[in-house]
Amino acid sequence: MTSTQPRGDVAVDGAPAGDPVLRVRGLSAHVAGQQVVEHVDLDVAPVGVTALLGRNGVGKTSTIKAVLGLIGRSGTVELDGADLVHLPTHQIVQRGVGYVPEDREVFSGLTVTDNLRLAERRGSRHRYDLVYDLFPELQERGAQAAGTLSGGQQQMVSLARALLNDNQVLLVDEPTKGLAPRLVQEVSRVLARAAQVAPILLVEQNLQVVRDLAQHAVVLTDGRSVHHGPAADFLADDALTQRLLGVHAEGGGEPTDGGSGHTGEERA
Amino acid sequence: MSTSTDASAGRRAWVGRLLPLGLVVLLACLPLLDLNLPGVLPGPTYTPGTLHLLALAMVMAALALSYHLLLGVAGLLSFGHALYFGFGAYLLGIVMTELELALVPSVVVVLLAGAVFSTLLGAISLRVTGIPFAMVTLAFAQAGSVLVRRDPGRVTGGEEGMRLPTEHVPDALVGVADTRNLYWLALAALVLAFGLTTWVQRSRAGHVAEAVRENELRVRVLGMRPFLVKLAIFVAASVIAIGMGMVHLLLNSGAVPHIVSAEFTISLLLMVVIGGVGSRWGAVGGAVLYVLLNQRLTVLAQAEWVHDLPAVLRIPLSEPMFILGTLFVLVVMFLPGGLAGTVTRLRGRRRSGGGPEEGAARLEEMDDDEQDQTVGAARP
Amino acid sequence: MSTVVLLLFTGVGLGAIYFLVASGLSLIYGLMHVLNFAHGVFLSLGAFLGFEVASRLGASTWTGFAASLLVGALAGAVFAALTERVLVQRLYERHIEQVLVTVGLGLGAVALFDGIWGTDPRFISGPAWMSRTTHILGANVPNDRFVAILVATLVLVGMVLFLQRTRYGMIIRAGVENRAMVTALGIDVRTAFTLVFTIGGIAAGLGGVLASHYFGYVSPLLGQTLLIFAFIVTVIGGLGSLTGAAVASLLVALLQQFANYYLWGTGDLAVVVLLAVVLLTRPSGLMGRRA
């Protein structure tokens, strides 16, 4: 059951019927000449939330960036059967990949409205109704510079930028990082709603959020994918979570730092 | 199989050690020989004109080596290296004239003053890195250039340039008849500069600089101060440049404001990049190629047949810097790693050491601070 | 008093020319991290072609002057756009090599201008009004200063409107802040690259024509000489900041004028000292984002 490596067209354990929307095979990536992702295989199921888990610094954020072409990479990245690995970032995104980066990355000098307008993609509907329904605050604060918002509000802008367009898949990187418990629940609620519109690949340290949202889990260790399976089964396996995440999942706490060195995502 | 590889590796090591030695001996004998290289050298090797050109090439090669320390070793893109070269040339003349000192004590004074001067300016310039560093060094050099041209106190000769105060220089180093001695001086200076460069590169500072270039963060984590290491290399490179400036003063019997200008530093950049960033032999080769090519192109510009060409061809052909600039752009775009990189690439993919794309990789490493721009990586 | 007024206007006029060069440099650096050594070439080319057009249409007529501004701006724009598309873009993301290419281009182009127009300065004249002076508070201020100030102000206003009001302006502002995230929103940032080069070329081309009137001549080295001061301006103002470029242009030019007059012609040195002071106290410049 554990450590199943998906190969070829063999369905990943626990994945529902249907081809994965995003299929990654043998992905490796480097930043400034340093290897940060060694070999990652993963499938994002066509519906629901797939969680990408692992200790700090194992290459989760780098994996997401490599999928988007934000860092140099090689391997296979297929979106709906089409290979993306040779495309530049903007073309990958235009094919329907929404991205919510770690640390929000709003344009602090631009207003909230301009942040959203910038995110409007050609050839896509722009669902301001959905976005303002989820985050009424953003409409009220439209003229405010995004840099003056609180962390939680900036996260809303960041999520809204991704949800504004029609997406085939959403890549969401640590959306609850540094947020107060009330806001964590809020983000969790938004992601549950977003997952009804497009499948999500979610990097998340808060295992309670993972438990609430994710159907599938992929676990990385040292830049390699080492486990694929249903999220619930993984989190229920105490020995496994202890070994791969360094926590007792039942405790629901933050994984401890595995100390596996710098892999790009902890540069701050 | 393995023994033959060992034998060839051993032979290569021998060749690697003997070749430079043989080259130095050959160069040292040139003034005594009657060799002709039509199209490359203006005349037989014993003639003063040819010796002067070769000596100039060697001084520039030594200067390019010092620039290699900045760019290739420490990853510092300076646009103000000419300032130190000019500092050496002008100050030596000024010290000899104003303090009425003989050549050798003057040289010592200039070297000491230069070490202090470059430490001071280096410490300020290194407050910033990357492209801002380039701009700041450019600004300082510009100030020096303005100073030399304005000629406060009537010591630099302004636009006219400064004459070598020959009365304080040993007779053996003065006059066209003694070009030979100047040639040998230049050769000695080049050998010394090569030795110093090698030594700095292999010293602890050189190794740390290499590490800083590759990953500054890691060096900081290890508790070392990149600033001090960069400063040490900056001062070493500057002092070598100052020394070469002094040789240049003797060689040309004077100094002109051009040697303090931004264009002069840019010509160094051309030499090092054409030769191959990160390679000592590349720097030397690039400099020699540049000096000889510049000389040949100047001759070409004055050729009869060029004057008879239509303007579209005549104008570009009669501007050596246009041709050199174009060559440089082509090298940057199509020959990553310059001449040295190309030689390594041609010599074989069979050897793994060194790596063919090293020059290009070095330039990319220098970009590291820019890569903070990637999403999620930078600001706290 | 009259000296101060004269120095003030002359300084602001020079600052206007610095701004026309530095604004483009700063935007290009802010968005692309390229230090554009060919920027002075855009200026010189604008000045030379403007000079050629004006002398054909009548250098002393306003038509000739207006045409020279137009042609200067156009020449700067076209040459800058070509530079970006043909040279800089091929070396995408290789910043040091991009700088080297612009260095080579600068070197080659100046040599080519030498060949075409000669190394000696070409003295130029404009409409008669521009070479006359206006009496203000006891000082006789040359009129070409006002033209330079007016044009630079219009360029500043135009740039601000473009950056604030248009989608491409928004992309450029966002890109200066965080270029990778702009591409991660599905935007092809390379179009914006060509655009900032073109805008910089327009400003530099205009600056070339105005500089040739300000200094009274045009020469192949005009651009590269101004470029060095423009570099200093961008570092002092903060790389990537348009406001910083505007403020620092005035600061540098005024300091230069006043030091030249009151401190025995040490204007250029005073500017370098100011640069050193700014670096020691605020390495990211007056308006720089990153501390």
C-alpha cells in the first residue's frame, strides 16, 4: 500500500477513475546550479484536492515552481495530456493553471483592483461575481494599495487572482501559512468551494486542513516523491506520518523541521 | 587501457608545466631573434616597433589578469578598473617629479599609496554588489578621469598627457634604443602578474571568493564575511593594475588621460570576455589578440584600398572599435565561454574536468542576487 | 541673487536632460535588471538625426526644431526597440551577458558615428528665440533651458499617465516589483521589455536633441558622457524608481552647477562625493525599494 510509484497509465492508488489532470513524471529542478528537486512523480486527480506533503525543505514549493517553469526543470509535466515542460511560464498559465504562491506575492504598489485586473487572462471568463462573493472585503478595499493590507487580506487577493479565471488546475502553496486560526478556517472554506470549480494541488503544513480538504496525498522526502495514496489512509497511519512528516498526525500539529538543508523554498 | 590513460595524463601534466616555461624562454629570446610574422607583427621581432607592440600586449595581458581576478574570480563587474591603472602611471610620474625621488623608491611609495587608495574606494564600492557595483565603480573612475583632464595643480598635463620625467629614470629604461629592456621589463611584469594572480586564486581568499560567487548565502551561513574576501581580491587586483600602470608609463614614456577613461576599462572587459571569463590563459590570450587586432585594424583603416571603397564599406572598415565592438557582441551571443571555452569544448568532451561552458556558467552565477526575484524566494 | 537664479534655471534645465536619460535607464533596470550601456547611443543617434533633419528644414525655424524633436524621439524609439529585440532578448535572463552586449553595441555605435559624422563636435543652432535670454529676477536665463524643462515635464507626465492608466503600464509597475509573479499570472512579460526599451529610447532621443541645444553642439561622445551622469542619477535615485530618477536628476544637476560656480569648478567631483555619501547611508538609493 505504501510507496506506490505511479508508472505509465496505471492509476494511482486511491485516485478515482479518470485520467489525472496534471501528470508529473521524473521531474527534477535546480536553482542557481543547485538541485532542489531530484525525482518527483505525481498525479493531480481530475476532481478534488491532492495534497503535496513533506517536511520543511524537501522541495514542495520547488516542485510547484518547477511545474510552472519558474525554475529550471526537466522531466515530464503534462496538463490534460499535453506536455508543458518546454513552455515558458506565461503559456503554461494561459493553458489554465492557477497559482497561489507561498507568501502571497501580491503587487504591493498596485491597488487591490489593479492586482485583480492584472490577473485577468485573455480567453477566460472573469468571475468577479464568484471572487467578490467569496471575498466581499476586496470589493470594499478595491482602491487600497495591496501592500497596506493585512496578511489575511493579502492571501484573499492572492487566492482571488487565481480564482478569477477558468482553470484546469490550481496550484496552491501554503495558503494558511502565518494566519490566525479563524483565518485558517476561512481559507479552508474558500478552498473547499474552489475545489468544486477546479482540481487543486495543495501544499499545506496544517494537517487539519489537509484532513478536511484532501482526498489524495503525495509525500516528498529529499526532493523525491516517496508515497502516493488516499489522504485519509496516510494520515491514519501513525508510523508512516511519523517517518515521513516527523509528526503524529493525530496531534495535528506542524511537522518539525527535517533539517534536510536549503532547497530554495526556505530562502527568506 | 587504464595505464595508457595514466601515461597520457602524466604527459599532459608535463606539457602543462613545460609549455608556459618554454613560452617565457621563447618570449625572452625574441629581441635577439629575427622572426617575421607577416600580417600579425609589423616587422621582424628585433625591431623597436615590434618589441614595443609586444611589450604593450604583455602589459595589457597582465592588466587583463588583474581584471580576471575581479570578474572571473570574485564575480565583480567593475567599470572602473582603469582608475587604478591610471593611478599607477600618473602617480609614479608625479612622485618622481614633485618629490624628486628615484624610480625604485617612487614605485614603493606609489604601491603603498595605491593599497590605501584601493582599500578605501573598494570598501565604499562594495557596499553594493552586482549591477549597482558596476555603476559605482564607473562613477569613481569618471571622477578620476575628470581630475586628470582638469589637471589641478598642473601635474597631470591635462588633455595633452604627462611626459615621463626621464631624469629620474635609469638610462637603460629610456629611449627607443632601449626598447629591448622595456620589453623584458614588460615580460617580467606579465610573469609576475600571472604568478600573483595564480597565488591569489589559490589562496584561502580565492577559494572563499569562488564559493561566494557560487552561493553567497552558504558562505554567510558558514560564518565568513564575503565583504572582506571581496575587498581583499579587489585590493589585490587594484595593486596589480597600479603596478602595470607604472610599467606602462615607462613603456610609453608618458601617460595620457585615455588610460583612466571608462572606454579603457571597457577594452579590458572586451579582452577578458573574448578570452573567456574565469580563465587566466583566456585573459592573456584575449588581451594579446585585442592589442594585435587593434593595431592591425588601425593599419587597415589607413590602407589605400579601403579609402577607395564606397562609404557603406569604408566607414565601418576604417573604425577599429566598430569592428572590435561587433566581434565582442558576436562572442557574447554565440561563443559562451569565449576563446578559452571554445578551446576546451573543441579539445574534447572526453575530458570531464573543467567543463566546456564554464565561462558562461560563471556569468550566470554572478546573477545569483538577481534570482531573488523568483516567486516566493525573496522578501521576508 | 541673479547668479543664484541663473544657476537654478541652468541646473533645472540640465536636470531635465539627465531625467530624459535616467528615466529610461531606471525603468529598464527596474523591470529587466539590465544596465543599458547603449542608452547613450539612443541619445547620440537622436541628436545627430535631429540635427540632420533640422539643418535640411532650416535650423532656425520652429518647424525645423519641432521636426528634429520628432525625428530624435523616433530614432531613439526604433533603435532602442531593435536593440531589445535583436540583442537583449536573445540573451533572456542572462543579465550580465545582456549588459556586455549593450557595452559592445555602445562601443561599436560610437565608432560608427565617428566614421559618419566625424569626431569633432558639430555646432548647432536653433530658432533665434532659443538662443536669446529671458530676464528673470535680475538674471538672463537662456531660453533653451525652458524648452528642456517643458519637454522633460511633459515626458514625466506622459510616463506617469502611461504607468498608472494603461494595462501595459500596470504590467511594467508590477514587473518592476516582482517580474516572476507577473509571468505566473499568464502575462508575456517580453512585450513589456520591448516597450520599456522603446519608451527609454523616445526619452533619450528627445534628450539628445535638447542636450545638443543645451550644450550647443553634438558629438559621438555626447551620449556616453551624459550616460555616466545618468548612471549616477539612477543609483542615487534608487534603481527602478521613476520618482527617484526625477528627484535625483534635479539634485545632481543643481549640485553640479552650484559646485562648479561656488566651489571652483568641482561640480563633477561633488556629484561623485554625493554618490559615495548616498551609498554609505542608503545603499538602495533615495527612493529604492529594497533596503
